[in-house]
Amino acid sequence: MRLHIVHDEDGRILAAAPVETEDYRGVVPQQVFPRPLPVSPEHTAVELEVPHEYREGSLLDICGKLSVDPQRKKLVARTPS
């Protein structure tokens, strides 16, 4: 499962949408999701693969448990602040 993600400089996910809708639980394959766009120079848009152990969660769960590692360009478990 891949997500189109907008994140801030710290890797915090600000918005996300599935790229392959047929892989997202409960979504009709023909349904199209709008892709979030960065609205500030400090925000970045990327498409990233969701780690296997998080794929069964809802989009809200995935965004709450993961963040973007901007250097490695991958989703990683969030660290407590």
C-alpha cells in the first residue's frame, strides 16, 4: 500500500491519501481520492510505501502511528514527543 503524503520539516504527516485505491480496505476500486498538496514552502509531498505491519490499520491509525523520515524518504514509527 502506498500513500500520497504531505509532511512538515519534522516528518509529521499533515495529510494523506491512498495511491492505489484497490489496496485500501473498504474502498471501491473505481473511487478516486484527491491528492493533498503542500500549501507552504516548509511542507513536502511524497509517495511512500506503508510498512507491512501497519497496512491493516485505518488511514487515521497509519497517520497517527507513523511519520516521514525526510533523510531516508520512508515511513517510520513515530517517536513520543
